[in-house]
Amino acid sequence: MLRADFSSPSTTSAFTAVSANSDGFSDEKKHTQATNIKFGDRFRTIYPVFSKPFLDQVNLEINHDDRYFCSKLVNSYLDDHPGIRYIKSNIFKSLNYITNSKNPLFSAFLCSEVPIQFDKNSHLMNKAVFQASLTTSSEAIRTLCSEALDIMADEFQWRDRSVNVVGIYLIRYPITPSRGIKGMHWHKDPCKKSMVVQLNDNTNATKTGVKYSGGGLNIGKKSPGSKVTFPVKGTVENYPYGPGVEEIGNAGFMFSNDQGDLIHQPEDIVYLSENNDDLAEKRIIVVLVDD
């Protein structure tokens, strides 16, 4: 997960149940959610999150936005001076190239500071108005954002509630053979509630192998009395984006940021593909809300 200001880089109990009900949560986790507390804040895993046919459509539209997502361009940016670059996109009105601890990423900024209202069933009201305000031309991504908020509303019980969307970002991490991803910052999100979901998997085009391992979420207890955010020794826990180490995608986490000392960090990624020109990707949506 990254902090909301991507220009200044830093977006439970372990998941054990295999079966899930229709709302995306396991029956076991649903009736024990009050126990999902980590270092003073709620933290839980979610898998699966979205319906597979719908998520396939979302990923297809993002895949077609490919003129900037290539090894040659990413490597040329990494060899150049670090800093924000504004990228032209076919579907995102606001897309930046950024380095986070020397790790490259493309950040699509979809909205910020948007007040929304939920009905008595925790469903987003005025959904068409909200979707029209998002800075993307993709109808699938607009629906993705509103569905993510409905899922958060169900978890955090935003029935008949107004909340403020602090920010929604779609992040594409290009994973290069020479580096992978490593050394991302520990941080705490600048909002009360967070949701992060990995949208794609880590398999190759033929689905016969994985391109990389790692990339889950590390959590820990914030060390007191320091301006630099880092975890207390012995408190770090790791959670993959999915029920197993190699089965990732359409999985994520929801957590609060306002009660305790919970901090988090994207886990390192090790590149595995034998083809050095085969650019891999970790693709996530980050939703930040104040309630």
C-alpha cells in the first residue's frame, strides 16, 4: 500500500478458510470479525473480492492501455533522474510515473475528497453521479470503484451513513528482471479506513508458471518515539494476496488506521521468469476513506 501523497513515497488473522459466501467473505471470518484486531486496529483479509467475469473485463481494459507499460520505457525512466513524470493514457485522465524507494510504479489518480452516502443496506447512493466524477473513461473501472466502496461499507457498517472518500488510486508496478521490488517504506495511511486489492495474478501468458513471488503485505506495530516509521522488532507479520503463496490476485485487505499502532509495508518481490524481456506486473486498487 502507498501513502496518499505518492509524490512522497512510502496505498487479521491469517486467512484459513477455503470456501467463501456470495459477498466475498468466508463464513468463518464473517462471524469472528470483531477478533480481527492487530496492534489496536482492525485488519482482515478478503478473498475473493470481485466476481471473476467482471474483474476479467477490468483487467482487459487496463491491459489495452499498454503504450507506456513496456520494459524499454520503464528501464529508460529508471536510468534517468528520479521524479514524477506525467504519462499519457487512453483510459486515465491523471496518470503519473513515480519511483518509490527506487521501485517504479504508475499511479492513476481516480478521485479525492468526495462525500458519498450509503443507504440502510450499505449500498452506495447516487452511484451514477459518483462514477461520473471519476477521472477515467473506463466504465468497468468506474464500476470497480463503486463496488469496492460497497464492500467497505458492508465491512465497516456504513448503513445510512455519509463518509468521505479521501482518495482512490489504481497502481501498476512494473516488475523488472534486474530488480523485482524491494525496500518499500513502512507507513500508516492518512485516513481512517483502507482497502487494497490486487487485481491481477502473477502467472505468465500461458498460465503454466509464475513470473514472480512475494508482493503481499507486511504489517507490524509502530515503534514509539521516532520520526521515522518502522515496526517494533518481533511484531512483523506477512499476508499474501490470496490463500496461498502462489495463488494471488482478486484478493486483498481492509483495515482501520485510527485506533492503534498498525503500520504496513509492501512485501519484496522476487522476479522468476526466465525471459529477461518479460515484464511482470503487480496491479492494485487502493481506496482511502474517512468515516
